Amino acid sequence: MTQLVWGYLDEYERERDDILDAVDTVFRSGRLVLGPSVKHFEEEFAAYHGVPHCVGVDNGTNAIVLGLRALGVGPGDEVITVSNTAAPTVVAIDAVGATPVFVDIHGDTCLMDVEQVESAITDRTRCLLPVHLYGQCADMDTVIAIAEKHGLTVLEDCAQAHGARYRGRLAGTMGKAAAFSFYPTKVLGAYGDGGATITGDATVDGNLRRLRYYGMEQVYHVVETPAYNSRLDEVQAEILRRKLRRLDTYIEARQAIAARYAEALAGTELVLPRIADGNSHVYYLYVVHHPARDKILAALRERGISLSISYPWPVHRQRGFAHLGYRQGALPVTERSAEEIFSLPMYPSLSRGDQDKVIDALLDVLTMM
């Protein structure tokens, strides 16, 4: 079985000297925790986004957890988001004691249907949490307008949208704060876990820095509780510094692969990704739709190709979130999409040969559907 979903080994061979130099730089620095590499990465990632503050944390989930806490979201509050997302988005809301409230998505982009947001607002709503999914942004003009109208805060989930733009603005620069994951598969990925929360607000930045370090403002003196040990690792930070310099190159490679897929699969019965108005898509994932998805995937497996689904189970229909009370049919577009979507391989070092292997197999299978 050919596993083409994601791989890093070819990229590592090209970047090996730089990656190993990053590790050696940290080990020779004399600082292994919250040292110069974290400091410099925070400065450089903030500068890339044109914002004053970035706080590196241990993973993308905690980037959301700390972001919500830093914005004052907690028990009794409601956070409006989507169910078609990776579970950590919702796990983080639950972790701060808030209640996730779901709205449906657009079927062609799988992004939040922002026209449903206002009807979901109650007197307990505190935060809007749009997910910039698969590599492009939700309709942030509308999200921000609704937030301002109702006195709500906005936290952007940018785990899948490093470098994506909405009407010229980078993902993560439009809300009060934004959370990023640097899980290895991401557009900007570490060699392990990592995350960051960025903000333009100095008070939020201070909250984040205390929350990630036991609630301390200075060593051994806790001023806020409960808090966390949620620090970005020095080695991962130094690796991310090096890779940040290549982020735009990674994005260009992803966009080139997406263009090849679009050209080769045009005219088939696959519904190909649509770029929403005003968006620049970075293609964290290349997600297509077909009503016979399961048959297609089974036929591809017979040809030795295994593809993935992001995501086969909407969060509101997962057993771990049954307590939220959503029934089958509550989010019809989300539920229908979960039955039709699947992802083609997408990562910068994916070879043309492997791209062709997937394209040719798909075209062959689709002729039989």
C-alpha cells in the first residue's frame, strides 16, 4: 500500500544541514527552556504577520486554550465555531469550561457559514472562533462586523492557514488574537509539537505569557491560577526560525501542486476546491467532494493508494461531544460534506511522479463510477 498522505523525509534530506545546525545552535547556547531561540522566533513570527506580539506554546491546542483564557473566556461562556474542524478546536473550548456552539458551513468551501452566526448568539456568547480551514480564511469582514455589533471577541484558528490571506490581510491578523499549530504536517511545521498565539493587544500578550508559565510574572511568584506549563521548546523554536524563512517557498510549492491537480481533474465528477472570494489559498489540504467517496477510496486502495479524509466525523456527532446535545441533521451541510470529502496528497516535497500516480489512478477509478 502506497502511503502518500504526507511525508517529510525528502524535505529533510534537502534541509538536513540547516535543521541539524538549528539543533546544534540550541545545544551550544546553554539555554534549553525559554531561551534566545524562542525569543527570536516569537519576534520573527510576529514580524511576518505585522503584529507586535507572539507567544510560543507547546502545541496548537494550547494555543487556543491560552488564547481563550487570555481573552477572558471561561465557565458559563459560549463560543461560536464550526463542527467541520479537527477536534482540538472544540477540545480547547471545552478545556476552559466554555460551551461550543456550532453553525453550519458552506458546502463548496467547507468554511463557516457566517450568515448563521447572529442567530446563534445568546446572552452567554463571549467569543467567535472562525476556523481558517484547509488553507483559506473564513469571511472575516462579516465575522468582525458581527463581533463589533454584539460586543464579542474574535479568536482565529489558523492551524491550517499559515501565510493565507483574506483581502490582502494575513490569517491571524484580523481578530483580537489568533492561534497557530506547528504540528509537523502544517504549512509551517516543526519536528514535533509546537504552537503560538499572536495578538496586537499588550494586555492579551501579558495574559498569555503568564498563563504559559505557571501563572508567574517572575520566577517562583504565581499571580494567576489556574495556569499551565505550556512553553514552546527551544529546539523546535530554532527549527521553526529556519523554516519560517522558507514559508513562502513552501506555499508556492503547495499552490503549484494544487494547480496540477486542478488541471488534470477538471471536467471529472469530482468537486474541486473553490477559493472563496478575497482569499489566497495555501492548500494545507487539497480536499475534493464526490457522493461515491467511499467506493472511490476503496478502488484506490485496490490500486495500492491510501488517501485520507479530513474529517470523516463532524465534531458534534462524535461520542465525546454527545453531551452537547446535537442530533443527526442539526448541521446538514456539515454532515453531508463529511460523507463526500477526501484529501489528495499535499506537501511541498511531493514528487511529480507521486502526483501523477494519484492523478492517473483517480482518473481510472472515476471512469468506473
